[in-house]
Amino acid sequence: MRRASAAAFRCFFPNGTDAPLTDYVAASEPGTLTDENDQYRLSVESVLFDESAGVGIVSLHLQNKSGDGVMPFAVIELLPEYQNQPDLVWSTLSECCAVQDGQYNFSVMYGEYGFCGSRFYLDKSRSTENDYYLEGAFIPSGDYSAGTPLRLVMQEQGREQVVSNGASIGLVALEVPLPEFQRMPSYTSADRAVTLSQIGLRITSQQTGDIIVDAVEYIAVKMRDGSVVVITDQANHIDRTLYALGFGADAGFDYEAAVYVLARTFDLADVQAVVINDTEYPLSA
């Protein structure tokens, strides 16, 4: 592995705003983290995984070896009124998915059949007719164990394979192991209910039945200089996250959690607290 450049994630963090993350990004040497078949070559470029908050981002390159110019996935087109809204990060991105048989989805897996929740987006500024550059935001579920290896998979829509527990999953056409990550710093609240890292926020509650991700309407980061950075504000249509996932008792866990991949970075030394709805949670290292 090598140290990433300051522009490892150009789609998620344009204009080099991911520079503070450089020391924690695992970047592969060209051709080292690759899998291919007759049609496609899948390569992992850079990975950032924060185990404390339980969030990650990955950049990949998919090469169409046939050169036929047929994109193997669909790009979701937003209605005009939802495009390029300054306070809605997702409105500026181009989400990729499979909408018909023969197309492909991208996922991050752990173990034999553990899946991370994720969203992948096409970097239109870099992609060409037969070369596609994507960036994905992912969150492992509550059954992920620290240190478990992760891998990027490309699965074919409409075809399945059976894993050892008897469940069927989408046929894995290509898979690439993700490199070992470096531990990132994080701040937590005194009751351990809130964890903030440079790219992620995790909120937990021991009161099962509280669906946190549905109950949270406002999140802000309060800085030591008195300024406030709003992350989400449903009332004012603000969403500065790349992906969010909630899980809890309905999935068999004895706690509830809401996890967010953030679309901006923070110098944690400048952070004083996180505000969730009407409650302020002071943070410390």
C-alpha cells in the first residue's frame, strides 16, 4: 500500500477537501488490488475505513474490456427540482445501481455473507465511454466484528448463488479484498452514546424500540470558536451526509444505532459538541 494523494476521493470531496484524511487513506499500487473476467476489470484505488464510527468510503475503477461502450449499470436521474441543491449533497451526485437483469451492483462484504449498507456514485468528471470511476460510502451492520477483513464485490442482477447458511445472494462476478486500514481518531460523549470521527457519526441507544435514524431530525457539530456546522436539518432541507443506516432490535441487536457517513471533514481538536435534535453532547478524546 502507498499513501494516497490529497485528492483520493474527488467525487465526494471536490477541490481537495479530503486533504486532512490523507494519512489514513490506503491507496493501492496500480494493478495490485484487481479482479477481472472476460468482460470487466475491477480495481480498488483508495479506501478509508473508520472502525470507531463504523463508516467507510472507497474509490474504484471498472474497465469495460470489450470496448463496446455499454455501461454495465444504470445511473439514477433525479428530477430537475432535486438536482444540484447546495444543501443536499446527494443532489449533486450520480447514484449507480442495477435496474435490469445483466447489470451490476457494487457492495462491500465481510465474512461469507455479511453485507455493508452502501451507495455508489459515478464520478462523471473522470469516467469515459469504457472506463468508469465510482466512489462508494458504506456502513457495516451491527454484527460486524472489529478487524474483520472487507472486500468489494460486483454482483450481477438476476443471477444468484447460495452461501453456507442456505441463503441466496446476488451472483458475485468480481471481488477485490480491501487493504488493511489505519485507525482514525474519534471523539465520544461521556455516556458513549455519540461518536464522531473525521468522516463518520454514530449514535447509539440501549433502549431498544427507539428507531434512532427515524427520530433524528437535526444534527449539528458545534465548534470551539462558537460556529455551528449543520449536518442534517429536515425542516430546512439540509443533508450533508453521503449515506446513513439505522439498525437495532428489528435486526436482532440489543441496542439501536444510527450511523452517518459525513460529506465533510472535521479537525476534531476544534470540535466542542454534537447537537442531536434538542440535546447537546459535549465530546472529548
